Amino acid sequence: MSSTPGQWPIEAPSDLEALAPTAAEDDVYVRLAAEKARRELVCDSIRAHLAEQPTTRAVRACERRWHHYLSNLADSVLAERQNQEQAE
């Protein structure tokens, strides 16, 4: 008797262990989840800081400061990486 989907009783149950993620897939998932959590934490903190501003003009000014700060931060990280690559 051959099994067809939805047939009862099941003659040969599925091997659920074969469907389990591997250790490498678990590591990737954990890294991605940590990255997402860190990003959300930072974005929520910036959003809270913007929400504390008393006026719309203050919100825009604060947004420009955050943008400037983030751009400078990225520039410094890029410079460090370039220095590391040149040292190698």
C-alpha cells in the first residue's frame, strides 16, 4: 500500500530530525537576531530623543545633528578600516 498525502494511518512517519536547522544555520539566525535587536534598540533610542523635542523645528534640528553625527561616525570607522587594510 503506497502512502499519499493526507492518508491515514501513516505508514512511515516523517523524519523531523532531518528538518531541524544545522548548527551553522542556528549561528546565522542568532547573529541576525542580535543585529536586528541592536538596530531596533538604537533606532528606538533616537526616536525617543526626537519625540522629546518641544517643536517641529527642534525635531528637524535634532534630526540634522543625528545625521551629521552618524555620518562622522561612519567616516571614522571607514578611516580605521582603511588604515588596517594598508597595514596588512
